[in-house]
Amino acid sequence: MQRNFTKYRILTAVLTMTMLYACSVKKYIPEGEMLFRGGKVTVKDSVDNKDISGLENELQSLLYPEPNTKFLGLYPGLHYYYKAQQKEKPNFIVRFLNKKIGEKPSYFSDVNIEKTEELLDNRLQNSGFFYTEVSSTIKKDSTAKTAETDYTVVIGEAYHLENYTIDVDSLEKTKTFPVYVELERSLSETILTKGSRYDLGAFKAERDRIDQFLKNRGYYNFNSTFIIFHADTNLNKNKSYNLYLRLKEGVPNKSKVPYVIDQVEVFPNVTKDTSAVEQDTTIIGGVEFLQNKVFFKPNKLRPFILLKPGERFDPEKSKYTSQRISSIGTYKFVNINFSEVDSLDADSLNVRHLNATISLSPLNKRSLRAELQGVTKSNGFTGPDLSLTYLNRNIFKGGESFSARGNFGYEKQFGSNTSGSSSLGLGLNLSLIYPRLIFPGNLDVYFKYAIPKTRISSGYDYLRRTKLYTINSYSASFGYIWNANRWVTHEIDPIKINYVKIGKRSEQFDSILDGNPFLKRSFEQQFIAGLNYTFIYNELNNPNRKGRLYARFNFDIAGNTVSLLGKMREGDSTESILGLPYAQYVKGDLDLSYHYRITKSGHSLVGRIFSGIGIPYGNSKTLPYVKQYFSGGSYSVRAFQIRGLGPGVYNPETDENLYFDRSGDIRLEGNFEYRFPLISVLKGALFFDAGNVWNLTDNLEGGKFTSDFNKQFGIGTGFGLRVDVQGFVIRFDLAAPLKRPEADWEFEYDKPVFNFAIGYPF
């Protein structure tokens, strides 16, 4: 045993040395050149400044060029760059790796030490350190053919702000214009406080703040470049300075006066032929609506427009008007343009005038979408699932969105003692969304970013399992959707009703239920009436952030209101309403994911955590079947079939319950995915999933949630291919189990699970 272990160590060492030699880049470095290994900036503070945290990192970011990436002592990117240059026609693997991770070499000859020292000194002066010493040290390793450059910066006491005022003398000619008073007012909201360090970046931010301050008060033609700051360090001996606000010479008079909106014109249906067609005009609240025939009713569109004739120009109102109209969902483009109105008495009145034009380009009013999926479940049911969705984005000419979704699914059972059984599913769901509040009183005026929407929906689903049972499900809801800002969305359904009716049941099915009270309660006829609230925080549509967060919290409670009206059923311990037993439960779950962009070329890491629990109480002993949690499948743990995990370590393979989908009261999942580009629209992914569901009770053997839950996860890994065409994603994932909930770790590569789906899993 010891002998074999020694051989293994020797073999490992030989392979490691071979790899290190093969990946060495020293042999490729040209004669007379040295690979630049970067450098370090050290700040020596001679007077103990209090506010220099982050200064070293700021200076470090100025060093150029950046050294080549080093990983485990090797230069993989540089290695494949050199390999690709060695041959006229390198092989496919070398070309591919060079394209994806290749890096051009950073040589010491590219380093301009004198220029770098000047750059460091300039940045220090911009940060308030006017008397500094910058020196450099070069470290060369002729054996490794590498070089480094370190910089040492010695700083004295930084200059701090003493007074910040308007330079009255320089603005003498401006005193007759309204802008002078506004400039004085703007200083009350300054970000420059007494004692703050001299900072050029802070001056730029202050200049932009003043510009926005004036714009919000109607100064349409003002520009931040008109503002000049003058710092005087001569009047104070204690390393402090006075700052004076000035306007540059030659600022146009029209930039010193506010603008008032004279006219607001809205074109609700702009097409390429709009200009050639005569328009009818409707005026509501001073706003003119022009369209040759009614595409969008003016009285329905008017509440979304915040611009009003007679008011000062306000870019905030313009921005929010654009956002509010876009949130309707009827329009592809929203363009708001302003044009100046000639006025001879503008200077004498100290005001000028604008006309606003709002041009709205609609999306296709109607659309039809089809989706086809292949479904494979853990109980052996396999088959296609087809859905058709019809959408009308402006059905009543007031931005109302109507959708109808029908689905058909047929599954047949294979590979079990009940092989040959089939399942038929049919469904129809209708939804109507009004882009306004349906509520007593006019509450729209209280919402600035977007007007809440009202959603009314209803649905019917039919499921028939041959030789077993049929289920008819009816649903209806009434609620509101509100975008609080760019990131946050609230959804609340104060009325949400589900009615589950069990149809014909076979004797075989009844005998199975009689032997399992837990399943019997899950398949009871039930009436569900309650409230649902969803909070969504979504940064995924912000391409500027390197790290983006998505969070979805859902809260569902049912049965409390109807319990006040319920009656005890004769011969039964449960209460009913209108002769139907009603469900009581509380349920909450959190879906949290984080997307981190590694490179701009498409490499990213994505992590996700899901946790949820549902607790039946009062009139219910179990969660209704339609409210239970499931795990496994294309959007969950992909190494297991849809609804193929749990509860807990329960294993139904030798049980009659193979007929049923596996579900639970608790669901915990974690996913990790590395995404990367391949060729053109084809992208790849490596992923790792873990999860399971559990019950709160021990109705099923091994299914109860216990302190050993961390040992009961189903874990899998796999590889995925995604065809991504402008955000429309077709996904193929192949995964295999690493650990089953009831078993030890074992990579079952010979039992892969194929997943096909539309869109990313999270």
C-alpha cells in the first residue's frame, strides 16, 4: 500500500513538472525584453492625515501597463497567445483558447516611469496634496526575465475647505438675471462642507449638482461647463483654502433665464406614414392629442403625462412621463422633444418659452406565441407539453392588456409496474391588466414613477390520470402591480380564489388513499380563498453593474376571512363555506440570485438560493396539493427529473405512491453556474445544483424535516448549451446526480438527465 502511494506521489510530481515546463513562457520572451510583473504604490504619510483611506488603491489603479494574469504560478493567457504566434496555422484548440483567454505580453520596455511619476503627482495634487515626493525602484530578475517597478509617495498635510461662497464681483453683470438668486439658493444644498479635503472629483460632482438644480427649476439652456471654481490657498496659513463659485465669461443670456412650457402635443400613434395623414386634435387638461383615428383614448393617456402648459421646464417630470408611458406596455418608443419658441420680450420678462412634443411609437397590438416542451417526471410519466398564448396590448384603446393562454399536455408512463398509464392535462388562463388603479377615489396622483396596474385573472385546469382520477381546478384573482422605482415591484392580490374539485376516482385509487391518510388529505376537494403579496427587487436589466442582484419574496395566506363565515360540516371535524371545505395555511418563500460579470465578453458567475415553507393550520391538516413545493427539473435541481426529489429521504420506488408527484411543505435549493460564450449565439455553462423538499410531519417515512436536513440534499452537476438570440434563449442542460438524498456520494455519470427549456433557469 505504502509502495503504491509512493509511486503515485512520484507520478504526480513528474506530471506537475511537465505541465509547469510546458506552460512556461520564459522561452518565448524575445531577447532583450523582460516581462513586466507590475508594481506597488506605497504612501508614506508624514503628518498623519485623517482621510486618506483608499488613497493607495486609487494610485495603484493608475499604474500602466497592467501585468499579465498569473494563475497558480503560470501565465495561461500569455502562454496561448505565444503558442498562437509560433505557427502559421495553429490548431483549433490553440486558436480557440487564444481567442477566449489569450493576452498580449506586457513588457518592461512599455513602462514609462517618468510619465507614471507625473501621473501620480498630478492625482495627488487633485486630491489636495500639493507638496509631494514621488520616487521609484526597479527590481529585475534576469533569470526569470521579469521586472517590477515600485513607487513610493511621501505626502504632507492636505488642504481643507474653509469657506465656500459666490464670487460676487465676477457675477456683477448676472445679478439682473434670475439665475443669480438660484445660484445663491443652490449653495444651501452643497456637498462641499467645511473641513472637507480639496478634491477635484468633488468639485466636478458639485458642478453637476448645481447644473441639475438649475435644470429642475426651468433653466433649459444652462450647462455645467458654465460653472468655474476658483480655489484661493494664499489667505490661510493652516493648509486651508477658500472656494469661489463663478460663471465663465460669455454665458448666453438665454442660459440665465428659466423656460416655461407653452404647448404640449402628444402623438399617440406614430408610424412612418403619420406625417402624411391629417390629424384630429383633442384637448384635455391643456394637453393636445393628435391622431387621425382613436388608437389610444386621450382621457386614458392624460394621467400618465406630467408636463403641463404654463409650468416651468422640469427634466424630472419629462423623465417620469417617459417612464410612466413606457410602463403601460403598449409602446415600443417614447420620445419627448422640446423646441424653443421665438419671443422678442424674453430678456425683459426674464423668461423664455418651450413647446413639448411627445411622440409614441406602438408595439404590434397583437401577438401569438407557441411553446413546446418535453416533460419527464420521476414517476415515469413522459410526454409533450404545448402552450399557445394570445396577447392584445391595447384591447379597449386605453392601454389594457388582455392575454389568453391555453395549454395541452399528454404524458405516458414508462419503466414501472404501472407502465402504460397516461395523463392528460388541459388548461385555459385569462388575464386582463388595466394600466391604472381600479379603486375608489383618484389615487393615481400619488404615484410619481409609475401608475399601479390592476390585474384581473381567471383560469381552469383539467387533469386526468387514466384508471385513477380526474381533477378540475378553477382560479380567480383581483389585485395590483406597482413599479415603485426602476428596481422594485410590488404585487398584491387581496382576492385570490382556488377551487379544486376531485372528479371520478377509481376503486384502485381509493384503496391507495385509504392506506395513506396524508395523500388522501392532499386530494380532497378544497376551496382556497386568501391574499397574496410579492416583492421583487431586480437589477438584472442594468448592464452597467458588474454585480447584479435579483430577489423575489412571496407571502401567501388563506382561510382567515372565510373562517368567519364557515360552518362545521355534519359528521366532520372540518368547517365549510357553501358546502365546500376551505383551506387555511400561511406560506412564504424567498428566491435570491446574484449575477457577477467576470469579463465584458460574456463570462459570468451566477449563484441562487431558494427557501420556502408552508404551514397548514386551523381547518387544514396538510397544504393543498396546488400549494405544495416540488423540486427537480429544468428550473431546479437539473440532475433529477421534474418533481423527482423528496420529501426528505422518502423513496417511493417500491411503493404504490409511484403514481404521484413528490411534494412537501418545505423547499431548500442552491444553484451555482459558470456561464461563458462559445461561438456566435451559442453559449455554454457549467453548473452545480442542490436541493430537496420536506414535510413538517412524518406522514411519509423519512419525509419529515429534521436536524439532519443538510445530509438529505439531492446534488448534481452538469453542462449546458444555450442558444441566445437577442435575449430569446433556448436551453439544453445535461446533468447527472452526485448524491441522492437517501444515499452516499456517488457520481452517476451513466444516468444523465436531459433538460430542455426556454429561458435561463435563474
